[in-house]
Amino acid sequence: MRNSPHLQLVLSLLTLVLQFTQSHGGALQLDKGNFDSIIGNNELVFINFYADWCRFSNILAPTWDETADKVKEQFPDEGRVVVGKVDCDAESSIASRFHITKYPTLKLLRNGQATKREYRGQRSADAFANYIKEQLRDPIKILESLDEIKDLEETKRTVIGYFEKQDSPEYELFRKIAINLKDDCQFLAGFGETVRSMHPPGESIVAFKASITKEDEAFTGSLASYDELSIWATERCIPLVREITFQNAEELTEEGLPFLILFHAPEDTESIKKYTSLVHTDLADQKQNINFLTADGVQFAHPLHHLGKSKKDLPLIAIDSFRHMYLFPDYKEAFVEGKMKDFLNDLYSGKLHREFHYGPDPESTSEAAQRDENEIADPTKEATKKERPTTPPESTFKKLAPSKNRYTLLDRDEL
């Protein structure tokens, strides 16, 4: 162990360097040695993913350091917010983990999880600091009376916490969940005598209200478990089937999953109910692989046109893989057990893409034998013809996503 004093000296020097860097301003350099610790122990981490060879990264660098100083001055509390930076050439594993494809890319992490959208607002220290201030705004409305629940927006998804007191671990955990999901649900909380009738003495309750007309659904897990409450709230605040609009299309594309879309007429609610039921019944186990969406076929007439369809062909179901669009051949067949899952499996295996470019896959031996038997039994029946190779329609929804190659300059608004 002769080298231990030297090793201890090196570690001490490294610690001093890190402390010096933090105390003397500028963004915190993040690497594989400190990254997980920093994002795990701070409520917000605002990160500039950059490359030294990129001119736009170099332009942003001094502004980013100025932002870090400004934010640290405004929010000095430990564990609240860190403004950091990642050299993507030196830390390629971190860059790959967050799917960085252009420089500089600015991402916000809340409680260790990346938010859905990159930052693409104005590139100035004041704009960055105001963005952080808005992100730190408490997303929870405090109830002064239970009557306020009656005034909730009728269709808004809501999570309500009934707590003995505000200064409690249960409420702090509830607040973390609210910060992560504030764009998808509204969060309310009441304390003490105000909500005494809503929960047993000494026991906090969290409940979900899909709308003002529906019964509350109480959380039955542990309010001491972040993971349990987060999973429960996420499943309710972010429905399995969502509606895509021009307002949220960019956000949905950034999630990176292909779309399975029901295109429907504006007045057609029945097909939405059937599609939603199908997804929940047969396809829920695919939610990590694909986004289930509904789309107004009149608003999104352009994708229909690419599929060779129009309003008169609604409803219909298609996949947008962000490379191509694939139409499910027969809408009625979609509700036959297993048919839609087969369609998705053909996407995952590459069969949809392959067959669109090169025609149908070769028949298996059993399929060929069955075809021959059929032709012998009925000589007048025409032999099955292979479809000629075709080219699938290009994705239209990828055009609603942010460009993977667009660099952003200072002092301009994006999208």
C-alpha cells in the first residue's frame, strides 16, 4: 500500500479542482465520473451537450457559463438546480444515452429524468435563467377549501393529495412527481383541517380524478416509494392512447417511438372507442415500442394523401415509422384478435419495410404446397401473383419533428 498516500493526495487535488470550478463560476463539467450523482441529487440539471469542434458550441459557451453564474445566484440552495455541460466527444456514452445528434443540444433533466422536449427558446443568459425560474415554479395548487375541487376544468386530468401537513416526506415525494408530470396533469394538495374529511387520521391519501364527472381512483401503493407513485401517476396522466395535434406533434416525435395512428372523421367517436379498447386489450404490452395515437383525418389530410386516401376512406389505421408510412390493409380486420399485433411485429422485424421495397417475402414450403393443391383442385383458378415491388409513402410526421441537423444561434427563437 506504498502508493496510498500518493493516491490520497491525487484524490484531494481532484476534489479541490472540482470545488474551485464550482465556486469560481461557470457551468459544471459533467463526465461519467460525476454525471449520475449530479442528476440524481439535484431537482433540475440543465445540460449543454456540445462538441469543441462545433462553431455554434463555441459561440454558446460563454453565454452558458454566464447562465450558470446567474442561476446559482438566484437559486443557491444545494440540490435545487445545476447548470452543466457535456463534451460529447470525450463522453460519447453519455451523448448516446441521450440520443444527441446535433450540437449544441440543450436538455433539462428533472429528478434524473430527461423532459420530453429540448430547449429551443432564445439563446441568452436572461432567457435561460427565466426558463429555469419557470421550471422551478411550484406546480401544485394548494387547496384552501374542498369546494375548489368543484371548479376544476371538466376534462382535465388531476392528481389530488390529501395530507396531514405540508412539511412531510409524503408531500415532498408528491411534489417531485408533480414537477415531472405538470405538463400532463394538474396537481392539487390540501392539508390539515381543510381536507380532514378526505383521509383517515394520520394517513395521507393521493387520488386521481380523470374528470369532474368520474369517481376518484386512490393510489394503493406506498407513499414512501418514488417509483411506485411515479409509475402510477404517469400511467394516469399520460394515457395509453393519445390524440396527436399540430400543437403536440413535435413533442410526440421527440419521444422517438413509431406511431400507430387511427385516422378518423372529426365527428366519429365510435372508432376512437373501439381503437382505444383494442389497444388496452391486445396491445398494452407494446407501449415501450410504439405510441398509440388518434388523429383528426380532416386536420391531417396530408398524411392521408400520402397514403392514397381521403376523408371518404376514414376510419383507417396506419404506422408512421419516421421513415415510411404503412397502411393497415383492412380496417375491419384490425379488431380480429392478433391481427394488429402481427402488423406491429412485421414493423419490428423489418418485414413491412422489406416487402414494400422488394415485394412479398418468399412463400414457405407449406404455403407453396397449399397453393399447388388449390390449383389442382380448381384448374380454372388463377395462380397467386406476386405483387410488384413498390415504394412506401415517406413519413410525414417526421417533418413535424425538430431537424436533427439544425444548429441554433444566439438570440433567436426556435419553432
